[in-house]
Amino acid sequence: MSLLPHQLELLAPARNADIGIEAINHGADAVYIGGPAFGARATAGNALADLERLIAHAHRFHSRIFITLNTILRDDELEEARRMAWQVYEAGADALIVQDMGLLQLDLPPIQLHASTQTDIRTPEKARFLQDVGFSQIVPARELDLAQIAAIRDALQPSTTIEFFVHGALCVAYSGQCFISHAHTGRSANRGDCNQACRLPYEVLDAQGRILAHEKHVLSMKDNNQSNNLRALIGAGVRSFKIEGRYKDMGYVKNITAHYRKLLDEIVEEGEFTRAASGRTTFSFTPDPDQNFNREFTDYFVQGRQIDIGAFDTPKTPGRAIGWVTQIGPAGDKWFELEVSDKTTQLHNGDGLCYYDLQKELVGIHVNRAECVHAKKGIWRIFPKDALTSFKDLRKGLEINRNRDMAWNRTLEKKSSDRRIGLWASFSETPDGFALTLTDEDGFTGHAHIAQPHQAATDAAQAEATLREQLGRFGTTIFAAHAIALQLSQPWFVPASALNQLRRDAVAALESARAQGLARLPRATPVQPPVPFPEDTLTYLANVFNHQAHDFYVKHGVKVIDAAYESKEEEGEVSLMITKHCVRFSMSLCPKQAKGVVGVKGTIKAEPLQLINGKEKLKLVFDCKPCEMHVVGKMKKSVLHQHERQMHEQPLQFYRTRPAKNKVASSADI
């Protein structure tokens, strides 16, 4: 079991140990972070010593650390991955997040396993299978709606936790189902090295070659934000709320973790649920998701298909509108003026401003100096770092956004949170001195005794006040006293030095008790005999990249297994991306949208479209029955020739019959 049914877990990302520590300090119940290798983020690995430091800090609050081991692996990498799994387990890690099923064939430590989002869980059958082979926590696809998540919940045992992404950047493809990066560059998203082709601008052409969109980022999604859906997600069975962002900076992790901590605490205070870890967190700032990099927000498909989910104009952060340009400085001057809509708004040197030019492209302005010229009217004079002539379409009346607030950034560079575990203190006399017992909110106790002569107090009221003041000084610890009980036969005078030592010893004993009381998360036992996989045939979409993964699926009844796309066996035109996002729908060209519209019904068909970016051409094919879009293309010859020697030495031809050429694989194939 990972979480109890009444526990809610806030799961935050960390690029490194320092960010992970601040995630814990800002209320995370668990943190996911890359290990030394194989963590699906090519430049986000962490040394074991750093992981040990993070784990030690997290475990003080009974927060958990999950290690991402979620790339697909070559045969020659499996042993190193196995050793790394043991190393992070011995360092105290609580779970491994896994994509490659080959790992389940190895001698792994008895560490809990979580199914990565890249395992592409869209159906109750797939979810149940992963539970039955030993996963304790699973991540349904971000594209699912509430009813689909609830159907997965109904297929699982209560001991299996449903984790769901609630915030951050959205990959337009079903996770694990995008191969464009590898096809065009040889850099595999499934191996942690995506070139983010989805954020590029494209021309969209119809079947007749007509341009439907010019230089639009039609595969770029807005950022995920489920702030308004938390109760609905809980109702659907979600218990772990995951923030995206293992490449994000410290300020992002602090702010977004604090934001969801406050929202979940409001739910916890209603009494039905509890936090998954210990302590309450307070903040020296008001969390605000708009302050961090975002492409504007969407709740994606949780409440059903929405038309406005794309960030088609720009993959950059537009920020928040703050005012309008009122004056451009005379020729030769280096300033312009703007009037802020909220007169309390303060601008700062180093702020980032931006606006949309006439082509709807985002233009950024780095503020070198900002001067308030009329406080009551909210007029500010802005001196940009670059020449005014470099800012296309900057003009009077233009709306200006701010996408970097230096004052906000400086606030988050400082200590910005305080996480405390509540306790009750009981101070009593003993035959030869005094004792202090601390009992925390989880029921752990720490006891300390000090030999000290009993000296009657000359001022009873002052003696009691001094005792309470000295015993209640938990400022440098992770604890805070709810109440202090004095169990004394009469008022005693006790030196402050003795009280301080007694408190320190009791705190140390309590921390030791908490450490000893933190149990390892149990590893789920696979069902025996091995349960069958929901399908008996796997295409390249299953990402089988080593012989152990092949043998895993054979053990579970699969008859035909193709090698992963990265094995370079798929030389023809195939689906390079499968996505729930539909370009036709977003452009109001979906046949289902036209259904029943007089004069339009029957004239709009789901014909393929073409995407063009420079020399790169991709075809969009629409599978209307499951309401999905396939981005179709083939691997570049230069990529096919990469690593030829390696693939010759370690061929991955798993299939029993050669897969058909020019096949557009359906999501039903896996």
C-alpha cells in the first residue's frame, strides 16, 4: 500500500536536492527527482550524496522521495540500472518510478514501484494489469476525463494509489507515444532527450494545399492547471496530486507547491481527509501561479473536450496584463510610458514586459530602469535595455503584460516558508530533578530527564511564566508546541540552561522516535500465475527496447512483439505522435462540430492535413472514433544511419512476422 484511502499526497518535482528540500519545506508530502541516470530528463541527474541529503530532510516530516528510473533501456544498460536501483534504495529512497517493464525481470531491491506516466495508462484494463504485476501507484493519462479516471479507480484495489498531474507543462502527445524528436534528430523523448518539436511554428495545409494557418504553434498546449478541479478529482479516486517540473527553477517549485498545499489544506480541514505527511506549512508570501512561467492555463480534458486548450500564438509566457502604452519618447530618447490598470502596481528595474505585435507574435522587453512619473495616475516611464527601434509595432494604446516581476523573484530567493509538526509538552518533577515528555501529532514521543535540585520559587507566577517560555522555544527545530502542561507539586525555580538542555534532549529523542517509526513503503506482490496483458500483440508503440522487456511481455501472454521505435526497425511512414488534441477541432473544422449545422453538415470531412516547418513535413491523420489525432511521418535517413554498428551488435527483432510497411499504428495496438 502506498497511501491510505483517506490520505491526500502533494507530489512536487525537484531538479536537484536543494530544490527538493524547499519543496518539502513548502508543504510537499513527496518529491520525485532523478537519480544518477535513466531519469527521463537528460540533464537532471543527481549524485547519491545529494539524494541522501534530500531523503534525510524529507523523512523528518515523513515525506517520501521517489526516484525516476523511467527511460526505456538498452540491454547493455540494464545492469547499471539495477545497481542504481539498489544504491538509491540503500540511500533511503521510498519508490522507483518506472517505464521499462524489463526492470521487473531484474533482481531489484524490495522498493515500491510506481508506474510512470510514460506507461500510457488510458484504460481500466491497462491500469489493472500494472497493479497486478506489482505497481503500487499509477498515473492515468493527462487526457482522461473524470469518468474515465473513476472507471480506472473502480478496476483497482483500494491499496493502489491513483496519481494525477494537476499543474505544469503539457506534452501534447499521450505520454510515451511521441517519436517525432527521435525521427528527426535521433534524440528520444522516451530516453529523456526530447527536442520539443511540438513547440515549433507550423504552416497547416489542407488536402488541396491551401494554407489554413501560417506560422502557428498548433501542437503547443497551454499549461495544465487543475486548481478548480481538486475536489472532483478526489471524487474520481485521485489521491496523489502531481506537479510537473523537474526542469523548473526554485521559485516555481516553491510557489506552485505552496499554492496546492493551501488548496489541499482547505480540503483537509473539512475533516474527511488527512495529509500524507506530517506538519503544517505557513508562507511569507501569497502563492500565485500566474507569477511563474506559463503559457496561460487549461484544465485540459478533465471536464471534457475544450476548444481553447492550445497556446497556438506563442510557446513563450505572455504573463499578466498590467496596463497600456500612453506615450513613446521623442526620436533619440530611449523610453516609453505606460499607465498601469491597478494604481498600486509597482514596476522594478529588471522586470520583464511583453506585448503581441500585429502578427500576434510575442515581443519581450527587458526593463533596464523603471521610474514612476505620476503615482496617482499610475504612469511609469520605462527605459528598456534594447533600443526602442528594435521593438516591432510598439505604439500608443498597446496593451502591455508583465511576465517577470523582480520583486516577486527576490521574495522567493529568501526563506519563504515554515513547516512545523505540532506537539504537546508535559513537564514534571522527578525525585532527583525534572522530566520533559514531548508527544507529536503522529503519536510519537520523546522523553528526557535532567538531575536538578528542587529549588522553591520566590515568585510563583514568574516561575511558571519562565518555565512555559523556555520550554516552548522550538524555533530552530521542526516542531511547534500546541500546549505545555506543568505537572508540579509546587512552583520551582529551574535555571534556563537546564530547561534548554532538557528541551534539546527531548527533541532529539522525539526525532529519533520519528525516524525509527518511519516504515519502508511495501513492495506490492505480483499476482501469480502471471496475469495476461490486455492485448496479444505489441507494436513499436509499446516501447520494448530490451530483451528483458520482451521476455516480460511473453510471460504475460503476448504473442507478437515489435521492437521500440528507437531500434530503427520502423523505416516507413508511421504514427510519430498520438494525441487527444485535434487540430481540426481547434480550428472549428471537425465533422462532429458541423453535425446538424444547416449548410455545413456533410461538407466538412476529416481529411488529412499537412504540417510544414522549414524542410520538415508531417501529416495529420484523424481517427474520429476514439477522437484522436495521429502525426504521421518517417525517420530521417541520417537518423537511420546513426548507431548502425550498435544495433547490428544488439539487434532487437522481437516480432514473429515482419511488421507491415507504411502502417499508421492505432492506439488500440497496445
